[in-house]
Amino acid sequence: MSFLDKVKGMFGGAPASQTEIKAPAPATTKSEGVKVAKPKIAYVHLSGCTGCLVSLADTYEKLLDILGAVDMVYNLTLADARDLPEGKIDISIVEGAVCLQDKHSVHLIKEAPEKSGLVIALGGCSSTGCVCTFSRGGQANQPQHESFVPINKLVKVDAYIPGCPPSPEVIYNFCIAAVTGDTQYLAPFMAQNVGGYHCGCDLQTNIVQNSLCMGCGTCAGSCPTRAIEMEFGRPSFNNIRCVKCGACSAACPRMFLPVAEIQKKLMV
Amino acid sequence: MAFGKYKEVMALKAKDAKVTGVAQDGGVVTTVLCYALEQGIIDGALLAAKSETPWLPKPVVATTKEQIIAAAGTKYTISPNMSAIKSAAREYALDKIAIVGTPCQIYAARKMQLYPFGARHIADKIALTVGIFCTENFSYAGLKTVIEDHCRVPIESVTKMEIGKGKFSVKGAKDVAIPIKETHKYEQDGCHVCSDLTAEFADISTGSIGTPDGWSTTFTRTTRGSDLMKKALAAGLFDKKEMAEFAAPMGLAMLEKLETGKKDKAKKHVEERTALGLYTTPGIVY
């Protein structure tokens, strides 16, 4: 069973074969010696600032682990190809929101799930809309480019990595877990836990209003724009500063708690 | 397994009079942090320190022994220590950060180490986690209500608070103790889904339950925690007793009883929430 089948099986797709899943290696294990076929990766860049790609590169020498473990078949920033290559791709990693007035972007995002086994939204813009949410158009040199939406408005997304940008470490952990088939680690990246539309207000609705908050302050510590201050033990959101990247919701230990992962990887 | 995974459990009491004078119980957290700082194992710690408002703690990044000792003692209300972690790594440029917190804050730190969504180059600087036993916490207004309306003393006159032997007690201008039962309704509701009393995911966790006054029941849970504790013991910083010296109903029997109580209560609370159709954190009951 290929790594892709394992991951796909976890995300609800039918695995191609039913061979036994081997125990996954820890996410921190270097990829040398991992005997899996290199997955074909397309890095689909829509309307975003390239910060997510920079964050991926900000893993220093670990970037070589990632690049060594995959076959990067499409990446506008790093290679020449203008369009998704012909034939099947294993994973499309999407950075940026989709501009509804840009035919090329809409075509590209529609093509991504048709050509690839999995679609991963990397970063706030593709996961939640992030700062693109606030666009009202009227900017040179494409003033007609007005509305920018998270990619799940147009296509089914298999996993989300929120954050503006997501930290290099979480991108690294995700990539290594994906190529080693560490499904337990990957599970929280599925929609119900961290994806969809998340901003400070959602933390208020899902956690504080839902009487789950205990005031640890992780949301405030995770916010890239410092839009959250803790007041009397609860987050207080500055909704003008909030860019809707989703990091606070995803980091909140009351949103999901990876107990088994902590036990296995940290309690040693 | 009761008390989560651990390597050793022991009763400890700090020897340094400067620490025992200000500590809540055995002075374990303060002593361990000061020692770790001295040895270069950490270069700072996230702590709940005193603020200008009486008994309202504020998270601080402590980088000296004096600051650590000044922050000693339990404050029975929320201190969002994790909110200061970015500041510790960026403004204070710390490379080896210790985090002291309640079990839920240890959850947060551990989750951040595995899933550092918005924590660029921060989670890898967590060098030590010290957990404090916790049954539940109060909001500041809740704590004030307990002290001023139930104990009937002004909060600024209080010099120490304690929970133990079924009582919530305050010391200061006037010593008052009220049944702990009276305080239950002021607990923050977010605590009720939590089933961790002994900070099961900290490197070292400690608290008063199970040991006599002036002592702390202490677990070492990871190699990191255990190595540090062995060094601190070898340096003669603590008086140490085996937990077996405290026979039931004291000792670990008492801790297990309270822990089971917390776990059962959390399970029941989560079932009630689910019946109401409310979202509850996946993984929180285990």
C-alpha cells in the first residue's frame, strides 16, 4: 500500500489495496532511509504573498529533507512550468486565495483536485481567506480583481495548514508525516479541526462562548499580528488587527488535544 | 495507569530557607527553576508573578533567581502564561525556556511543540515544563467573591491562600477557612472538561496533595525531568522521603482518589455536553 493510499484512506478516500499499515515513523525522523516512492508534488501558487513558501524554506537544512523526499513537478516560484503538468500528481499544495475574477486562477484550482490525489491548503489565504478576505478591488494593475476566497469555496480540500504563515516547523512536520504515512499526526489537519473559516471571532464562538476556554493564553502567543490580548483570563480580540489566518484556533489546546501524539513523541 | 506515565515519585522539601519562606508547599518549582538557571539548563522561565492588583497574577519572563523567588506561591486564578512565550523567545531572546503551568498549560506547551501553527522558531526553545497539580481554577472575579463574600476578608489583606483538607483557607489580617464545597460554583467551567490533575505531560510535576504541610509530592516523567531532578538531589537541595512513608489515606492513595474523582467528573461533564449537542475538545478525556 503506497503512502498515498494510507493518507487518502485516512481522509475518507478508498485505499487501493488493503495491506497492513506499518507503524509510522515519528515526524521528527529524518527522511533518509524512508523507503517509499517519492510523491509527485505540485505547489500551486494563487493569490498570496509567497510567505508560506518562504516559511517552507525557513526550515534551513531540513528543507533538503523535504525536497529530497518528494518529486516537485510544478512550482511557479522555483521552476519554469506555467501550468500543471499533464498526468497524475500525488499532492497539490495550494498557497493563496482564489481570485474569482481571475479566470486562470479559477481554472487552476479547479484542475488541481482533478489531477491530484490530495489537495492541501497551505497557509491562511488558502485555508481561511486570511488577509485576502478584506480585498475590495480597485488596485492597479488589475482593478477588477475584487473577491478572493479560500479554496474550499471552489474545491474539496483534504487538509489545512493554517497560520500566516504557518511556522516552518509545522510545515516540515506535516510534510514528513505525509511521506512517512504518519496518519495519527495528520488527522487534526482535517477540516473539522483546523480548516474552513477561522478567525479570532471563531475562537470566541467555538471555545470561549462554548465554555471550553481555561485561559492558557496560547491563542495570544500564536497570533502573528498580536491581535489577541488576554484580559482576566480570556482572549480579547482586536478584530481590526485580526487577519483571519486561523492560527489561534488551530493552536488552542481546547480545539483539539493530541494526547496520544504527546505521549508517544514527547513523554520519553 | 494512575498519575500518567512517570519515572519516579517522591516527597520533597526544599532546604533553602529563602525558598521555604515564600513557597506554597515544598518549594519544588522555585528550587528546580533556580537550579536549572544556575546550571544553564534554562535561561529563563515563564511564570505567574504578582501584579499591581492583589492576587491577580500576570505572566512574566523571569531571567534571574530573584525574579523566580519573587513569583513563588500559588495564585488561585488564571495566569495566561503561554501568551508570553513569543515574548520570551523574541524580545528576551531566550534559547532555553522553562514553562511553569497548570496541566492545561502543559497541554498547550506540548501541543505547541508538535503543532506549532503560529509559533515560528519558538516551540523548539521549550527546554523544560514544570506542571502544578490542579483540581480546578477560578476567574479573578470568582476568587474575589470567594474571599470577600464567603471568607469575608478584603482580598488585599490576604497573605496566603491554600486548598486542602476539604477547606479553602486564607491567611493574613484574619485567618479564615471555609468548606471547599462553597467555592465549587465559582470554578471556571472550562476546567470541567479537564481530566488531568497531576500534569501528566510535564517533565516534572508537583503539588501538595498526598504529603504533609511543607512538603510536595513530585513526579519526574521524562528523561529530561528525571536527569534534572537527580542532579538537584545530588546537589543537596531537597530533603527527600519515599511516598510509601505516607500510608493511606494519605500519600498516593489520597492523590489517586482525587485524581479518579477529577477524571470521572470530566467524563460525566463531557457526556452532558455531548447530550446538549455542544462541541467538546477531541482527545480531552482519556
